[in-house]
Amino acid sequence: MGPRMACRNGSCIENVLPGQAFRIRYTLQDVSGNPLIMTQWSDSISTKDEPASYVSIQAWDAGLRSGSMVVITVLLAVAVFTLIVGFAAAVTMGWR
């Protein structure tokens, strides 16, 4: 598979390059390295081109959050806090 193969500790690792086509197959070998079973070569698998730089990824885009989303989040957080306080009060009152 691919242009350069490096086998270490019984595992062959391939330098898969972007924009290339590869074919693979699996082999089952005995302890001496003789192939016992081998699959046919696969159809061609193409890798994608170079990925975008990590710098270009927007983790937070303020334009995607609307005011209503913020309001709903605050209301839900307050409701959860109220439920937790109410549950704690009910448990402590029940112990008396």
C-alpha cells in the first residue's frame, strides 16, 4: 500500500499522503512470517487533499449565536439551579 512502507514490531505502517490513491489487502501470517491467508486487493481508495490549517478553524463565531439562544440557556440554568436547591431543601426537611 502506498509509496513507502515501514514494518516495525510486526506492524506495517504506511505513510499515507493526501491526494493519492491506494489499494489494500489483509494477510494472516504464521509466526515465521509465511502468509497463511490473503485477501484480494481492494478497489482504489483516494485520500482527500491537504486539510485546512488549524488556524482557519473558527471555534466560536458570534454570528451563529442568537440572543434567544442565550436567554434560553440562562433560563434553563436558573431552572436547574432552582430544582437542585429545592431537592436539597426537601431532603433536609425530610430528615427531621
